[in-house]
Amino acid sequence: MDLRVNICNDQGFLFWLEEWRKMDNIIEEESDLSLFTRGTILMWYIWKARCQTYYNGKPFTNSAILILYNAHLGDLVKMRERPLLTQPENLGFVPPSSLQRTSSVWIKPPHLHIRINTNRAWSPSKAAVGVIDRDEFGSLLVARVLLVKSSSPIESEFKAILEGFRLAKSFILDPIIIESDAKVAIQVLSSDLEPPWSSSLVALDCKTISKSFSSCAWHHIPRSYNRAAHGLAQFALRQNRSFTLSSIPDCILSIILDEM
């Protein structure tokens, strides 16, 4: 599933298309996705990039389209590896008397919007943040886990939100919806409330960068609705490293499938 972005380097559409064809031959060997399916996904992201440029004045790069395309294909391949949902045991049927809701359904954002979930994992010695960006179809566009310096849990929540903004900017994702289970952080960022002293500079950075998007909404959500971002943050804390992902990592795959 190599993106070949380092070879592409935005050297023109024909060169880029040829590199996609070479990459697609590799993908065809690794999955049973038809050429029509793969081509349709590629055209969809080209169309979305065109609309962002035409209507919102947001430029795009060929490599950015390839990253989104590759992330979508990765999700499809992993979904096909999941057991078929035609058997009652795979549908999760249980006797009505013991039926309980044990999962939270991820809510799709409006058309062309990106929903960004952020969360943190904190300990007195170190902290990490998790960010996951998904489109209106629930496809993971990009995710990031990052080790951060933080003096308190609330400061790390603000840093998680800030990293959500930075990730969206670097991949030219706009308009966006920021979601966090940190009620204080969302209240501060969506109003004129003063942030906690330790988080004042990070909160200011969040408000400043939010103004660079065509549209930015803030949502406070229950912790049970933010399990994917929290799972990423916990994974970063355990692994003690930072990285960016373009497909669903195994550490949160079961959560993503459960939410859909």
C-alpha cells in the first residue's frame, strides 16, 4: 500500500497518474477490490479537492489526494477482513432480556465536513494525545498520536485539540468539527470564559488557528463517544512514541468497527 509520495513530488498530473497506476497494481495484488472501485474512490477525492479549491479557495496537492485515497482503501480492505454479518452470532444477537447497549454509534458529520476527535492520556511523568479525522462516510482520513509535555490533565486536553487543528491544516481538511470529552476545554474555546492559568497559552493558540478555517464547530461529547481518540492516546503512552497514520491501526480497529 506504498503511497510513493516521495517519487510523485507533484511533478504534474500525467506523472502522478502513472505513479498511481503502479501503486494500484500493488494494491490489486493485495486485495480483491475491483479497478472500478479503486478508480471511483480516486475520482471522488479528486472531485472533493476540486470543490474545496473552487468554492473555498483551498489549494491541494497531488500527494494529499493520494494519502486520502490510500487511507480509504486501507479501511475497505480491513472491513472485508471482518467476519460476514450474515450470521446471527456475528450480528451480536442476544436474548431480549439481557439486551444492553454496550457501544456508542459514531455520528457522521454534515456533507463535506470533517469530524475530528481528540483526547489525551496523562500521567505525572508523561502525557500523550490522540487525534482521529474522519469524513462523512466514516472513513479515516488521517490520525496522529503525539507525546507532549503537560503539567496537568486539562492542559493536555487543550494540547490534544491544538494538535487536531494542526493535523487538519497540514492535510488541508476544511470545514471541520472538533470533538472532545473535556467539557471545560470546549466551554472555554466556544465562549469568552477564561481558561485555567496553566492552559492559557495553548487555549489562545487553539482560538487563533481556528479562525483560519472556513468553518469550525466545537462539540462536547460523552467519554464513551470518544473511545477511538482515547485509545490512540493510550497506545502512544504505552509505546512511548509519536507517529501519523493514514489507515486504521489495529489498536483501535475494534472500536472503529463497533462505532459504525
